[in-house]
Amino acid sequence: MTNSMQNKENINMQAPFVREICEITYHMWSMGWDERNGGNISCLLDKEEVAAYVDIEHVERTLPLSFPVPELRDKYFIVTGSGKYFKNIISDPKANLGIVRVNETGDQLDVLWGLRDDAVPTSELPSHFMSHIERLKVDPNHRVVMHTHATNVIAMTFVHELDEKKFTKTLWQMCTECLVVFPDGVSILPWLVPGTSEIGRQTADKMKDHRVVIWPHHGIFGTGASLDDAFGLIETVEKAAQIYMLASHQGIKQTITDQQLLDLAQAFGVTPLEGILGE
């Protein structure tokens, strides 16, 4: 093996995209969002940035996909592994992450790096890949799907009516930045068994119009153009949910009004999701 290939084999924290996902997953764990093996992330990578650190001609092994994704053929991703703990990723990236490529027919994954000891990608890969497909149709800059067990969002699904418009309006009213950060609102699924193609299809269907999908009593899916973008989106929703959970049992006496939200939207040049304000 040449020195160049040896360097590519041992990328660990050298590659910016590995370093970034290590740091952000540790941060998410430290916030209490990703207990045990909870949470998963997939990030679309450019071929050129992968090739700078990994020998893309060398396939370590091939994994079948039970849900063909021809729309993603020849695309590269870094993904978290199934059953892996976010807290451990930063200390051993190669055991807990994988760099994979969807093959030319979209029915297999080529493992190019990581997922050591026969590990496999997250069990939520159907939801991730289906969501990537839908978000890329509406946003060519889309890159990241992030799932986490954000504490206050989960708590809010137990005490707030699970109506998307009402849930969105409550979040917008909790913190001034919310309407600016997610003017497209949040979407909510019925409770479904995780890790299935069905929850993947329903999540992806919501992703046609929203960047945030809430799984009641389970967690949240957020998307973005970068890891920071997706994390910041989820962080903002979680902060609003936290304020709601702190304030609601005290008896909320005032909130940001509809007119104030409309003024905010005009000031920041965003368009609020229709059917929420003024209802």
C-alpha cells in the first residue's frame, strides 16, 4: 500500500466532514438529545471531497438495500452506524461512522470507509434516503438529514394538540426568531413504528413542503444545506418547545401576536406558511 493510500485509509479527524460530524454528534449527546444509540445523521458529500481522503475505487464491502433509490445512484454519504452511541463517535469515528456510495442501479451500498467490524448504517436509512430524494427536488443545496430525540419537542407532543398548524403557531409565538428560521412551519406524523419503509415514506412526503418533521413521542427530523444548518433548525424548534414547556403550566398571559408575526415576516423577507396567522 502506498503512503498516499495509507493516509486515505486513516482519515479519522483529518477530513473536515468527519471532524464536523464528530463534533456535532458529541454536542447533541451532551445536550441530552441522543441517549444510548438514539439519533442518526446522513450527509450528502461531493465526490471530489470524498476522493481527497478515501480511495473511492476500493470498495470494502457491499450492502443490499431493501428499498431501491435510483434517484441517489452514484451519490456519496457519510452516515452514522446502527446501534452506535453518539458519545463514542468523536473517539472512534471509523467504528461508528461510514462513508458509503449508492451503486449505479440504486439497490446497493458500497462501503468505502468506516462501519468497522461489520457495522451497518442507521436503521432509519429508509427515512433518510427518501427524505434526501424529496428535499433535493425542492432545494438543490440540500445536504443533511438529522434525526434526534430533542427532549422538549418530545414532551410537547404529550401536552399540545397534534395539529400541524396549531403546533407551528405555538412554536412561532414562543420566540421571536422562530418564524424567521422556520417560516415553512413544522409537520407532524401520526405515531408509527420507527425504522420502517412506511415511516420513511410518510416522512419524505412531509419533506416536500417542510424541513422539520416531528415524530410524536419519539423525536424530530430536520434537514439543511449543512450540518450547522440542520442542527440550528432543530435547536431553534427545541428552544421554542422548551419555552412552551416552562411557561404553559404557569398559565400563559401573553404571546407574540399574529400582527407582530406578520410584521416580523415582512421585516425579514420571509413568507409564513399559509393558513396559520389570522386564523
